Amino acid sequence: MVPPRLVRLVAIATATVLAAMVATVTTAEADIQDFYVRNNGKTYVYYIYVSPTYSDSWEEDVLGTEVLPPRTEILIQMQGYGRQCMFDIKVEDEHGRSREFYDVDLCSVLYVDFP
């Protein structure tokens, strides 16, 4: 007969492994659209807007309180879009100059360059 304590220990270990596997799958699906914005310009980027192509308006600025200095890049982490791949992106600098990218497949594109 197997001691009850050993049964409980095996059950807890199995549950932990299963939870880790589910978390790994969820994480992998959540970030398939992650991408970098590279600021190749001489001005700071103040705003980056990303919206699914089916949306009629820009979503919130993904930089929040951050800015992107000249000659640097930033990782934009996309969450909550499931398997949605097609997005529109708007990047705006400190002078209000912007560039819009339409129908960007973020499931296959890793870098977006500004300007």
C-alpha cells in the first residue's frame, strides 16, 4: 500500500508541472505579436499607437510615460490579442511628426523603423 503522504506529494507535483505547462503555452500565445520600434531619427519618439486593423481608431499610447530617445529601440509587448496578427501602427515624435504603418503582420514582423 502506498502511504497517503506520498500520494499527496505526487498529486501536488503533477499539478505543479501541469500548471507550468499551461502557463508556458499561454505565454507563448500572448506574445506572438511582440515587436521592436527602432527610432532611427534625431528626435525623441513620444507616442506609439497600435490597433488591430479592424479598429476605426487608435488605441492608447503603448509608451505610456516613457519616451524613445534617438538611435534606440524599444520592445513593444502585445497582450490580449490571441491569434490576431494584422495591426496598424502610428509613431509620433516630439514635434508632432508621425508615420503610420498599415496592415503590419506582427506575427512575422519583428522591427518597425521610424522615421
